[in-house]
Amino acid sequence: MVKRNARLKITSGTCVWYHSGEPVLPIRWVIVRDPKKRFKTQALLCTDLTISAEQIVQWFPRRWQVEVTFHEVRTHLGVETQRQWADLSILRTTPALLSLFSLVTLLANVHARQDNLPVQRTAWYVKKLPTFSDALSIVQQTLVSQILFRTSALHSEVQKVSPKRSKYRSVTANWAFL
């Protein structure tokens, strides 16, 4: 891992990016090289030509969180594997799945703050920190237990019906069983 204040060699310029069937796109390119060879030389690209090369290099580590988020959303929620026929359906599905990802993450965070986020392990794969799969599992367990297995209603849901308002009348009957 490279230190935060590591000395790097950078060079930058502008050019156009061409993709068949699309209009050309002006970009700023930045080549980053570590003189001590702790990491491979990398090319960074930015579509905002007003951003300096130094700023692009500083922003690059922030992408990791976004990359992890998109990887998790693809893996667990099926983004980019939708099978709709209409383009509008695909345009609606992706934001819905990203919203679902955010909701699961927020709900799992509640459990994590209470140290109640179990990490699923197997004999052949040991992990120390919870993954999105663990978060999805605890949120599913919580929702199922609260929706399906709720045993007592809240006081606001309980209504006492007076005998006068009841549509049933009390009848005493004697039953004889054979």
C-alpha cells in the first residue's frame, strides 16, 4: 500500500476519446508513476478538462468505495443482468436496485452499531468482517420475523368493541352431543 504522502511522477494532457457510433469526447489523461515501483504505472481519465492532474490523482482513491458498491450490487442484486425487453424498464430497474442496496445497507448498519451483525462462515472460507451477503441475511431475518411472527399487536392497533356496536348478539344455547 502506498503512503498517503508518497512522491509520485505524473504527466498529463488532453485528447479526444472516440467510440464507434458516438460523438467524440474530450478527456484529460493523467499518467501516474511511482519511482520506487511500489505499484504499476496507471493511466487515469477525466471528462472534466478544468480539473487539474493533481486533483484527479487525489480523487482516484475515493473511487474504491464506489467500485465496491457497484460490485456488490451486481453480485447480490443482479444489476446489469436484467432481462426486460423495454429500455424504460431497464432504466427504472437500476435505480430501484440501487435504492434497495442503500436500504439494506442502512438497516444492516443499525444491527452493526448494536454489535448484532453476525458474520456467516464456512469451514473452507473464513472471513473476519461482514459482507453485503451477511447484511442481506440479517435484514431478511429481521423483516420476516417482524412481519410473519409478530405475536402481539401494538396498543394503537387494538380496538375494543362494545356490545352495543357489535353486529353479533349473544345467544345462549344448550348443545346435546350424541
